[in-house]
Amino acid sequence: MAITFTDVRKIALSLGNVEEGTSYGTAAFKSGGKLLARLREDGDSLVVGTTFEEREEMIAAEPDVYYITEHYRNYPWVLVRLSRANPDAVRDLLKRALRLAAAKTRRAPRRRPAKHPHS
């Protein structure tokens, strides 16, 4: 079973608080300015935010669907071959990427206003 990027777009935009844009010149989905996923230049791979642990599990379970390149080795992203991916699995991945992005936004350090030197 395969999924197209058109399907990915419908899923991503149905999640709420997700906007379409670009990243590295390809179509991408973001939430609160945080990248969730983007289409890779090959047109068949989706780069999706995840955790290192989940990435390892996915690649071990389905190496024909999930993979990484050297470029992504030290970053929490997984590549998904859309031509081999299950649509429900991609939907779940996008939902998790949205939750991870929301968690990063909540954890972002707040900047304190600078104190006036003469106060």
C-alpha cells in the first residue's frame, strides 16, 4: 500500500495548527514555525520529525519503508518511502511530529526582559 504526497498534504492540513510552506526548496508542513515534515528532493521520500528511539524501531521493523541518510544521522528525523508506506502509519507519524513540535515550543526558554541599567 502506498501514499502520495497529495494524501500527505490532506492529512497534515487536517491536523489543525499546521500550515504548508517550504523547506530547502520543497513542500513542507510546519506548526508554530517548527518543521514537522517535508518532501525530499527525490519526490518519494518524506522527512518527518521523530525521536531517535522511534526512528531506530521503525527502521528495524520496516527498512524498506523507513531509512536515514548520513545527513540525518545526528538529527531526530526519519525518511519515509511514500511508495511503500502505509497511509495510517504516515498519519500516525505526522500526529507524533506535531506533538513533538508542540512539546519543543512549550520547552523553549523564555527570554527575560533586560533590566534597565539605572533601575
